[in-house]
Amino acid sequence: MSVQINQQISAVSEYLEALRTAERTIQEQIAEKNEEMVSLQEQAANLQERAVAPKKWHCGTGGDRTGGLNYGSALENSSCYIFSCTPDFIGADGKPAPERCKQFETFRREANPGDIIFLHHKNVTHWGKYTGEILSYREGYPNPAEGTNPAGLVAAGYTGLDHTHHQFHIKVERWVPISGGPFMGARVQKTLYEVTDHENYN
């Protein structure tokens, strides 16, 4: 009889130990799942942060007298400009400008309202928040207000529709002077390009 009782006690003990082992296994699995959940939440937060973080763009007016006049118009009209960047544009040399077209199309496709645009004339001097609005005399765009064409182009006589038809006015809320003073910029020979990851613009 005692042997039978001992066997039963031993069986119960083994059963209880199996339960404790199963409980530990379940707890370990729960801990692992919790760690995985935290990791996924952190990854999602990082992705969300990157998704909502504004991109940064550089827009230059050119360093010559015409560029200086256009720079003044940009500040006055809360705009920056890119010209000669349409598929039907043909320059004085009889050639199109595919690189400028690519610059504008990249901005138009990838920029979002709230992105930061840095204005450049000889140095980067101001920044502004992109409103999402692009003005043009081309079909499908709201027209610029009267008297807001870039002064440099006006001074050069580029006022007819054959010229203004290839202009785009990119709007910002307002231009804010760079707090630390003007800086050199990326020194890339382009009018409009992304600088989100460029150290000079951080």
C-alpha cells in the first residue's frame, strides 16, 4: 500500500514539476513576445518619425545681377523660382534643359507642405516652410499675382508669355533669416535640389 502511495506522490510531484516547467516556458515566451512588441513599436515610431519629418530643399537664384534681382523678388513675394524646366522649353542655343526639368519634377513629386526650403544667393540666407502651392502661367496651375514676376527676368525683358510660360513660383509661408547668419550651402551647380541629409543644413 505504501509503495502505491509513494508512486502516486511521485507521479503528482512529476506532474507539478511539469506544470511549473510549462509555466516557466510560457512566461519566457510571453517575455520574448513583449520584447518583440517593444521592438516593433520602436521601429514603427522611428518609421513614423521619418515619415512626418520635413524634407529640406535648396533653391538658388543665381549669383549674378539678374540672380540678385530675382532674390529680392523672392524675399518680397515669399517665393523661390525655377525657370526653363518644361518639356517644351528650347533655349537660345536651340537645346532643351532636361536636367532642370528633372530638378523641378523631383521637387513637385516628392516635396510636401511643411518641408523646409533654403533660399540661396551667393550664400544661404533664409529658410521658409513650403506651403504646397506652385504658381505658373501654364495650364493646371494658379497664376502668379500681377507684378510678382522675378525682377531679374523683367529687367532682362523676359516678360512675354513665351518666357513666363516656363516659370514656376514655389511659395513659402515667409522667409526667415538664418539665425546663425548666412552659410555657404552645398555648392552644387543646380537650382533646386534636396538637402535633407546634408550636414550644412541641419
